[in-house]
Amino acid sequence: MSKGTPSLGKKGRKIVHIKCRRCGRVSFHRRKGYCAACGFGRTRKLRSHSWINKKKSRN
């Protein structure tokens, strides 16, 4: 197996992310076993960060 284009062409076949049971978004990683959007499978708390939502301007 060589690196580069031949090996990268095989990446599009498998479905990596499936629908999450908790948030319903298609961001649950099958192999890793946790959701990239809400953190299900890794933490009990909902995954949330301040940089995800844009700050509302006060005018």
C-alpha cells in the first residue's frame, strides 16, 4: 500500500458518522463511539463551547 492518492481514494466508501441517539444530528462516530456535536458516549453533560455560538451585538 502506498501513501497519497491511491490510499486516499478508499476513504469515501465507509459511513463514519451515523445519527446520534441524544441530539439527533448525524455526528456520532461509529468507531470512536461518541458524538462530535453533543458529546454523547464521552460525557454526561451536553458538549457546549462559547466559541460555537456567535455573540449577539448590542445596538
